[in-house]
Amino acid sequence: MVSTDISGVHDGQEASFKVRHMKVWDKVTTAVSASVIYKTHDLIDYYYKLHPGEYFVGADPSLGNAINKSAELYLSYPFNKHFSMKFLLRHSWLDSNLTTSPLVEKDNFTSTFVGFSYRY
């Protein structure tokens, strides 16, 4: 998938590639996936670059392009034909161009989501 900034705010682009394996066991749907996300320097600079006057001596104000990676586990369990529970666990690794920014403290992070859905 390729995304671009049509509003002209940062004029950056992002391209992602995901590989997913899904399996249904009885009522539970599971999916394991891995993805690679390429972000252009315009997008990276907009979100992670310090502006003039904010950076300190020795800090590189130019960050460049970035390639982030992630792995995720997804589970879905239907309670009935309308309600189901969703669970997502994702671990992401950030490109070294991002971790040189003083705005970024870690080179990886884990995120989770638990929610309910209603289908009519």
C-alpha cells in the first residue's frame, strides 16, 4: 500500500508491505503478520525533526528516510452473530534514522488493542 500527503502539509509518502497468515479454529480467527514500512524524509522530518532553535550543538537536524518493521498477532472471537471481541498485539522496530532524533527514546515498542465490535 502506498500513501501520500494530498493536503501539502509535509508532502511525504509512505509505502508498506505486509505478509499475513490467517487461520480459523472453531470460532476464533487468528492472524500472524510481519510488515515493513518505508517513510520518506519529508514525512520523517515533519514528525521527528527539531525545528530551528530547538536543536542543540551536535544534533543532526536532517533525519532522512526510514524503514520500520513490525510483527503482530491478531485474535477475533465472536460471542454471537452481532458482537465480537478483537485483540491485537504489535511489536515495532524503528529505523536508526528515527532513533537519532531527540524526540525518540527507544528503538522499539509494543502496543496492544482490545475492543468489541458490533455488526448489523
